Amino acid sequence: MKPLESRKQLLIAESELNRAQLVGDMTALTAGVRTLTDRARSFGSIASAAALLVAGLAAFRRGKSVEADPKPSWAQTVLKGAGLVSTLWMAFRAPRRDQKEK
């Protein structure tokens, strides 16, 4: 076997090893992204539930005030916005993979 042919075969073998390594890396990356998205979804659910709870507690605590405040505080505005966002999030979020299979 000529040195050029043996070098070519070594390069081909190295290329195959690199391809196999790339496939393994992509599989690991895909699994990591799936884990991250699942965690983000669960965090989003927890955050929306917490926002609803805080908005409900704020509304309960506020009660019926005799004084009409012409300009609501920034906290009330944030809580109302969080309640709206959580309602929209729950309505429009994509169903999880577990629910699609059922």
C-alpha cells in the first residue's frame, strides 16, 4: 500500500469518527434543549399561578374603598397586567407533549 493511499484511509476513518462524535453531540444538545424547555414551561405555569394568587390577594386586600383614587398605583397596574398575561398564557400556550399523546 502506498503512503498516499494509507493516509487517505486514515483521513476517511477520522472523518467517520468525527461524524459519529457530531451525532452524539447533537443528541446530547437536543436532550438538553428539551429539558430546558420543559423547565421553562413548568416555571411559566408556576409564575402564572403565583401572579393570579397575588392579584387575587391584592384585590381581596384592597376591598371596597370609599376613596376613589384617580390614578392607580404602579403596583396595582403591575398586578393587573400580570393577571392579564397569566390568563392569556394559560389560554394560548401550546399543549404539552404528554397531552398530545393522549
